[in-house]
Amino acid sequence: DQQVKQNSPSLSVQEGRISILNCDYTNSMFDYFLWYKKYPAEGPTFLISISSIKDKNEDGRFTVFLNKSAKHLSLHIVPSQPGDSAVYFCAASGGNRDDKIIFGKGTRLHILP
Amino acid sequence: GAVVSQHPSWVICKSGTSVKIECRSLDFQATTMFWYRQFPKQSLMLMATSNEGSKATYEQGVEKDKFLINHASLTLSTLTVTSAHPEDSSFYICRAAYGYTFGSGTRLTVV
């Protein structure tokens, strides 16, 4: 039973355009949501997070939107840059720092020149 | 802050042998650490939660006798893959429950 779902295995975006990565979750107990960027044979790098009490969080080129009623979140990257090419994982947690983090399957983002 | 160090970064071992992977919190104390495994092109799957001074909690389907976890201090948790087989070849990653930072991972190849 997949609690965090990323239905797009891959996404290609032109450099300079907006990249939108989507994520859905099923567990209503999740209280905190995170996005990670990952390269092969490296640990995931934390990008941005959002608490369930908010609907938007912005950090530089990265913005995460949360629609709690739809159990949906998205990561917007604008403008997209070649260095953004990587696998992006959506993740969810209970909200406390010692809670488990549950990951989606990831979306591979290709930024085209 | 919240730096997590993982060692080794890669290891090759023969079938039947055991391999130990270390996860250290460098600038904080962590009573809880988490161990994940990632097969190629797949998600990061939580294997177990490591608790300092007590037994680890394993996720469903993870063999506790095969993946031994020891969390003897507030800054170190170890994962030992016992009697390793080729199907145990994977990327193992740890996280310390202080922040949302992960270790750099360990690539295990069993030949």
C-alpha cells in the first residue's frame, strides 16, 4: 500500500521554463511534507518542506504547494536550470523530527538545453 | 548543523560474509536513527528504526536476523548485513532523527 505516490516517473522541461512535480498521499495522519533531490549513489538532499497548516512555502526558485483536502502537493521550480536534472522524491512524515519519513517512488527530471 | 556521516561509501563483499555500515551524527545526539534501502531506480524504503539503548523496530518484511542494528551510543548506529547474498546488493542510507538530513549512503555489492 503506497502512502505517497508520484505518478510521473519522468518529466522533461526546457531550460528556463517552470518544472512542476506532483505528489499525492493517502494517509491523513501525515502532517509534514518534504521534497528531496537525489543523484545516483548519493544520499537524498533536502530541498524544501511544508507543514500541513500551510498551503504554500517558497525558497528561492523552489515553491511547494499543498492542497490538504485533495491530499496533493506539488513542487515548482522556476526557472529550471540544467543542474536541476536529478530524481526528485516527495516524502511525508508525522510532523515530529523523530517520526518516520515515507517516500514516493520519485520523478526523474530532465532539463533540456 | 544536523550533519550525518555514513561509512563506508561503498563496499564489495563475498556471498556469505557480513558487512557493517556505520551512521554517525556529528554535531548532535540522536536517540533515534532510521535505516533505508534503495534498489536501482526505485524508492527509498524504510527498513528499520534504531533506538539508542533498546531494540530496533523493523518494518514489515525486513528480516531482523539478517539486518542487525545496534545503536549503542547517542551518536552511532550500525547496520550489519549478515550472510550477505547478491540480492542484498543495494544502496543503504541512514537518517538521524534530529533534522531531515540523510547520510551520503553506502553502496553494497555482494559477489
